[in-house]
Amino acid sequence: MFLFKTLAIATLLMAVLAAALVAAGQLGWLAGHRPTDLGVRDGRLKAPPATPNGVSSQAADDAHRVAPLRYEGEGVQAFARLRDLVAAWPGAVIVAEAPGYLHAEFSTRLLRFVDDVELQLDAAAGAIHVRSASRLGYSDLGTNRRRIEAIRQRFGG
């Protein structure tokens, strides 16, 4: 009988904690704060975080490095096509853009965690550099890398 009551209480506590976590996410408490240091500096995007929750095509180490998006033809047109693709992505909101640069926020559906995605056109190299990083937490379980690879697949680069 004691074991049954203990399991019932533990199950109830887990359900309450899960509901509280979902509520916190829906209220925006898990979104983190928008970084103020994003953008292109000295021709480069911000380095990825030291933690394993971000990727960049300009990263110095293999753990964070992802290939840039490649395109053929006119860079401005390719960048515009990529911008439209990102704008239509579920959970994405473009928050800043300039010629050859874009910053979008991607929110998860349930908990509303926010990842920042940056794109930088490198027309001379026929590439678009990417950076995607979580605002909160230590590990993203590969979410940012999977997102960039899914964008690459849809973009065709």
C-alpha cells in the first residue's frame, strides 16, 4: 500500500511539474533574452557558444562547424529566396535584416524556447554563412544543426 501511494504521489508531482513547465513556456518565460551582440562584425558572424547548443559555418572547431549554404547564380537573388524560405518556416520570425544579412528567431512549439539564426551573404565565395544558437540551456540535442540541414535541403544549397 505504501509503495502504491508513493508512486501515485510521484506521478502526480511529475504531472504538476510538466504542466508548470509547459505553462512557463507558453508565458514566454523560457524564451531567454534577445542577444544584443549579433550581426556581422569584421566580416564575420558571432562565434557559436562554447556549449554544444549552436552551430556556425564560420566555427573554428568541428563540433560547432556546419557547411555554409551554397548557391549558383546571383547572390542577392539566392539570399532573397532564402529569406522567403525562412520567413515561411513554422515558428520563425524575422527580427532584423539588412542587405546580405538576416536574423530570425525560431521558437519551439510547446515550450517556446528561442534559437537565434543568422544568415550572411558571401557573394564572392558563392555562399551564405549560417549561425544558429539556443539562448538557454547547455545542450540542444542537435536541434540547431538539424534545423540548418533542413534549411539547406529546402534551399537546395
